[in-house]
Amino acid sequence: MYNNTKIAKAVRLAVMFGASATAAMSSTSFAASEESAEQIEKIEVTGSRIKRANIHSTSPITTISAEDIKVSGITRIEDVLNEMPAIFADQTSGTANGATGTATVNLRNLGAVRTLTLMNGRRLPSGSPAAGGSGADINQIPAALVERVEVLTGGASATYGSDAIAGVVNFIMKKDFEGVQFEYQNSFYQHNNDHTDMQRAVNDVGFALPSSNVTDGDANDFSLIIGSNTADGKGNVTLYATYRDIKAVTQDNRDYSACAIDIDSSGQRVCGGSSTIAEGRFTDFGGANDGNSFDYMVQGDQFVDRAGTLYNYGPLNYFQRPDKRKTFGGFAHYEINEFAEVYAEASYMDDRSVAQIAPSGAFFVTDSLNCDNPLMSDQQFDAICGSHGLTASDSQTVYVGRRNVEGGPRQDDLRHTSSRFVLGVRGYINDDWSYDASANFGSVAYLETYRNEMSITNIKRALNVKDVDGVATCQSVIDGSDPNCVPWNVFEEGGVTQDSLDYLIKKLYSRGDTKSTQLTGFVSGDLTESGFVVPGTSTGAGVVFGYEYRKESLNLEPDDGFTSGDGAGQGGPTSGVKGEYSVTDLFTEFNLPLIEDAAFAQELGLELAYRYSDYSVEGTTDKSTDTYKVALNWAVNDDVRLRASYQRAVRTGNVRELFAANTIGLFNWTDPCGTDPTLTQEQCARTGVSAENYGSANLISPAGQYNSVSGGNLDIRPEKSDTISLGLILSPSFLDGLDITFDYFNIQIEDAIQAKGAAIVHNECAVDNLQSSCDLINRNPNSSALWVGQDSIIDTNSNIGFIETSGIDIDASYELSLNDMGDIRFNLVGTYLMQLDTQNTPGIAIDSCEGYWDRSVCGSSSPKWRSNLRAAWITPWDATVTATWRYFGEVNEFTRNSTTNAIENGPTTLGAQSYLDLAASFNTFEHVTVRVGVNNILDRSPPIVPNAPSGSGNGNTFPGAYDALGRLIHAGVTISF
């Protein structure tokens, strides 16, 4: 990304131009390399296991140095990665509803499960057994221990095995440290609330606004590193411990998130919300047999017309989740003799985060109310019963939406405890052959406690109330089925008692784990001395032969409150998952220089790689896959180099994708058959909408969430991807210090493993008239709704048609000497996204998401152009000043024309965003370095996303993509001895 030290520049140049021997050196050993070139022997770089003295990468690799991380002032390493143009936000600290408590990497916007995450070239375990947590959790990575991060984009399965569809993120850790280093980093947000239009919208409905100037979101990060070489100089032990504490930010502290925003018919922003309101909503959803439908709320002890009243669910949601993380571990290696060096890695992490959202409630989980309920006033009885010709002995069809404001917001307490151990031996067999054998064990323990949730069962019992000798008594107490029931008085303001809350609120618990075992052994040889040399070249073939065994298991055990679906605000049951699979791999690599020192070919090299994988999955027939790579590296001269590669990568379904049970949950959408329908009556009829319900407001969920059934599928096939990469590297001799790379990438995934998306299933039925999709839609037989009760769209995992993405990466750097004033270095990293296509069913329309966002198809923003430009002034006074310009391009709302099925720009455009960061570091004393900085120094507010999808969206924006909280002020100190 940006490299501001001599070490980091050497790493970048190594990747670009082949001086890769320097790239593998740690910061402590690099200085020694200037004294003795003999220390730079045969090493490997990310993307290949061949050990050579001068390997040139045929795949684009972007490097983030330790100094880059420090300059950013960010304590969460996922936030640093998400600023890279090739990486898109996934699970971040800004996720509230739908948070897993993990932090994951999403290369090329192909999903975290298609990004392989490594530490020192070896896999990290799956981050969480919970849904959405299959990607590796990089909370396990202590930022202070990172020497550099190498990001290789494009398929790399032939080298590393399954999951490297989009590429590899390899964290290279400090493991030859000598001395003692203490670091402390502090940061906080400061924002001026001056969004005029949002303040107007909030004032229009009388909601509260935050103060004009807010300071919040404090983060403190401490780290200690201790390292020492052995007395004989043959080994090293490096130990570390870190502690991080990040405070919560709620959405009521920003004016642009003070209410949930929607767009009205005139195109103006308005505060929306949920119709499950604090006053209680009592409605028949237009189903009255006598034509006299009702929609009431409570004032005092009276029913009055709801008149569209909504609940503002945004302010209590966390905009930044609180987080406390502890890590410790170490790295050690010792050279027994010239043929054997033993090495070990051990790491431990305990991370606890809380996701907070609006209070739970009765989300229309009942459809009947007895007319003799003694908690109702006479006026209320007459409004819903008497005026409809019903007596006290009757029941009325009534759906109740009542927000549990008395019980407080829901809190999902998420704790992950991970451990990882590596033990291996490596060495040279002779001058030409080396070996490496290792065992890698990783596990994650998961504990979830969900607080302030209400029980559907208890809600129903607490609303079924009779008069017993003048005392309101639950029917379940009368008949003995539940003697603990306490009536829930939602018919009178202030009527809810603590006893009723104690009865209604039910904690939910879940626990589980993921485990990963990886056994790897390979030999790497240089066949030069054996005579395997192309005539006219001086370097022979390099080869690797290897074996790998890997076993992955996952177990999730939610309690009965989760599995029964009794949690009122859960959107359906959470089922347990248990499964495992194993894979045995044989792999090989081949690297051969074809031409050396010829006209127009200073060097031409060929790379080949192949991996055979045999999968064993319980309950299915064993599957085998083949992956391979063909690549060319052509150095025309010292100024120009070209590279090209074709790679076949595969990914088998992970445990959740294979074994998860089918359960009902929520998805983000707006029913196109509801109010102001965008589909014709005929199209909606295909999906099960009756003629009388076409265009009805009852089809529209006020919260923008609808029901879908998701789950695993043991019959899914491994997905396959083909990656083509073409690169041009320029280092013009006439302009010393300028380096430029252009890399074109194209990744096409066939038989992609994923759910289509419930909205897409609906569109395939309505617009494409695909009967197989129509069969998956189950609307309510009366109201035709898809958001009440069990009405839903079935959307389980399958092998969809294909996913394809393409674009151009640009990486340019220039170093300019200012003579006595030091040096200034410029670095530009950018990605132009040309294509991001998904075809869910062969023959059906392709969804093209480059330059778009929406709630259900494209999700978070995928701009066509993203870039970062950094300028660093390295002064002669032991100080460095850095300025960074981060640019995030414009995106339009994705919509489809219901007649032509063509993609069109929707009503909301999220404008391009520019952020300016400034930072400086000073060597104040011999052993002390101080850093200060401000990110988003102009305090740019994020673009406002109406009806933002839960998960990727939060607080009316996309927090992982944009700077959601304003100006970040940071300072840090490093003390080394």
C-alpha cells in the first residue's frame, strides 16, 4: 500500500522487480543484509513455495508495511486493510444488526469465504461458528507484531489449496526481534453535527438531535514485545502481549443517524422507522370481514388512529461496537545444525464485543385478542370488538406490534477465544534441496449471550388475560399450563410492570467452536547443478513437491430459546450446526528460466503449479478437484517487465454451507407488489399476490425486513474459478525513482456456492416467469405478505450460474530527493472496477454491480474507481510527515426495469467521497518515537443511504466503506530498548 521506510521500499521493489530476497527479511535482519549479501539466500514469497535467490512475482502483490499501520493511527487492522482499493468491507466494528463479533477480509468483493487468510504462510482457523463468521477473524492479528502484510489478488489454490478464489492475505509477523519494545496508541472521534438536511428531517418529526460537537469512540491499545537471540546466535525467541479497549458509539450522537432515513414520493429525506411502536400498534392489517378495518395505537387508556406513527429504532443502535481484546504469544526458532532448524509459533486471543440494537417487542406474533381482556378500557373494547358486532365472549383478529422500551435495547454479547500452535522443522538437504514440514493447529471457542430478548410464547400468554375476581390473570395461570405468567398491560400508558418484564424477557445462549488441523510437508529444489537448464541460461529449474492434509470442523450449540425461534426479535430460529470434512492434497510447482540476457528478453521465465485435492465430507460421496497455474514473467530490459498468468482455483463448501439446517430469518427488501407497485398485477400474481392485495400497504414491512428460509446443502459441488492476470511494470531509467505497475485481472467463478438472494428469487418468478423460483415463494394466503409470521421465500445454498469480476490495478511510486531537506516519496494505489457480474440462473438476466449499491442484490457500494495517494516527507531531523488522499468513487442505486429487465439508476446516488489524512512521527529521544495524526481532517460526513440494509448498512450509511464517525484524532508512542 504505502511504504515509508527503506525496509518497506525494499519490500515493494522486491515484489515489483524481483529482488524478493530482501522482501523476506525482517526489520532486524535487514540491516545485516547490507553487510553480508551471503545472508540473502533462497527464500519464498507469497504465492509460491519455490525457494530461489531471485524470484520475480508473476501475480500482483501489494504490500502494507508496519510503518503504514502506525501512520494510519488505526488500532483495528481490518480498518487499515479496508482502505485498500482491492479490498471491500465485510464484518467490521461498524456492524450492529447481524454482527458476528469478528473482523474479516473481502478481496475483490467476492466475499470473505473466498479470501484465504494466512499468518506466516499458514492458514488461520475459521473465525466463528455463527452464521456469517466462516472467514478468518483477523482480530487474532496483533497490529504491533505485523512486519508487513502481503496481499496477492487472484486465484492461488494451486499453492495454498481451497478458498483462495479472490486471493490471499498473508500477515508476516516479527519473529527475529531482539530487545524490548512498548507501544501505546490512543484515538478518538470528533465530529461537528452540521448536516442541515438531516437535521431538518429529524426536526420535522420531533425527534431529538445530538449536540453540535461530539467527541467519542475512544480506543486504547497497548503492546509489549520482548525478544532475544540465543547465546550461540543460532536461534531467537520473540514474545508479545497486547491489550485493546474500544468504547461504544451510539447512533444518537450523529445527526445523520439520529433517525432511520427513507425517501418520500417527492424525493425528500424523511425519518422512517418501525411500526412496532412504543405506544403499541393494534391492527387487523385490512382483514376485517365487515370492511371496517382498524389500525390503532394507545394514548392514555384509549385507542386512537395510529396515523402512520413509527418507532425511531436508530438512536440506540451501536455505530461502533465496544470491544475488549487480549492477545499473547510468541515465535521461536533454533538451528540445530545446517540441515535442521526447528520453529514454533503460539498465539492466543480473547475478544469480547457487544452488538446493540433497538428494544425487542411483540412483532405481530399474535393474530387474536379476546374481547373480555380486563386490561382494555371500555373505549378500547368498543373500538375493536363492540363496533364490529362482537361480544365479550368473542375474539377479534388483532395483530399487536408493541416495542419493549421499558426493557431496554437488545444486546448481543459475543466472545471469541482463539488459540493457534505451529510446530515445524526446515532445513537444507544439500546445496540444491531444502525441506519444510509443519503442523498447524487452530481453534476458536465461541460464547454468545443475547440479552433483553422477549419470548414469543410468553408474549402470547401474557396477552391472553381473563378477569378472576377482579384480578387480571393469564389464562395459562387459570388452566395451570404456566403458573408463572404475568399479564402484559400494553393497553395503558405506564401499565407495564417490572414483574411482567421479568416474565417476558428471556436470555438466549449459544456456544460452539471451530477447529482446524493442517499438516504440510514439501521439498524445494534447484535443478541447476543437475543440468535441467535451458541452453543459453545460467539458472536451472526450481521445483516443489508437497503433501498436505487438512481437517476442518465446526460445532454450534444454541439453547432452546434460539433453536425454538421463541426469541421475538430474532427473525426466526437459530439452528445448531455440526459437521466436518477433511482433504488430502498433493501439489507441485515448477519454475524455469527460458531466456536470459537476450535482445528484448533480459529474462523470460515460466511458472507452472498443480494441486490434486481429495475431499471427504460426511454424508456425501468423496469429491476430488484439480487446480493449476501457468504464468510467464518477461523482463524486456531494466525499464520494462511484463507478466501474465492463468490460474484455476477451487473452493469446496465450508461446514456451514454444507451442514446448516434450514431456518427462517430476515432479509432486506421492499416488496415491489406493495404500495406504488413497480411490478404489474400479472407479475405479482405469479408470486402469490391476490388481486385484492395488489398494491396494498399491508405487503410493506415498515422495518424493510422480510422473511426468508436459508440453510446448507450437502449436494453442492465445489466452485471453480479461472483467473487471468496481465501486468506491465515500468521503471524508466530516464526518471530515477519512478516505478509504475498496471495489472489487469479477470476472475470468473462457475458453480458459485451461495444463496441466490430472496429478492432475486422473487424477481426470477415475477419477471422471468421461472416456475422453479415461483415454487419457492410462500405468501400469506390472506394478506399476501412476506413479513408476518412464517410467510417467506426459500433461499438455501446452491450452485448458482457464475460470478465474474474484472478491472485494472495501478500502483505507482516516485521518490524525489530534496537534498539537505530530505526526501519526499509519492505512492498511488488505485483500482478501476470494470465488471462485477452475477448470474444466478443460466439464461436469466445478469446482475452487474460495478458502480452500484442497493438493499438486496449488490449490497454495499462497489465504485468503479477507488484510490489512495500518499506523500511522505522524510526530513533530516528525525521526523516524517505524511499526507494521504483517499478517494471512493460515486455509486448509483441498482434497480431493474420491470418491463425490459434492464439495469437502471435508482433514485439515490451516493456521491464520490474524498478523505484527507495527516500524520507525523518524531524520534524525540534515542529510544522513543512519537506519532500524531488526524484522519478525515475535514470531518466529511458519510453519504446517506435511505433504508440501509442491516449488516453492511448501519446508521444510514455503509460504515466499513465510508468514514462513518467523522474526524479521527490519534497519537502513539513507541519505546524501544
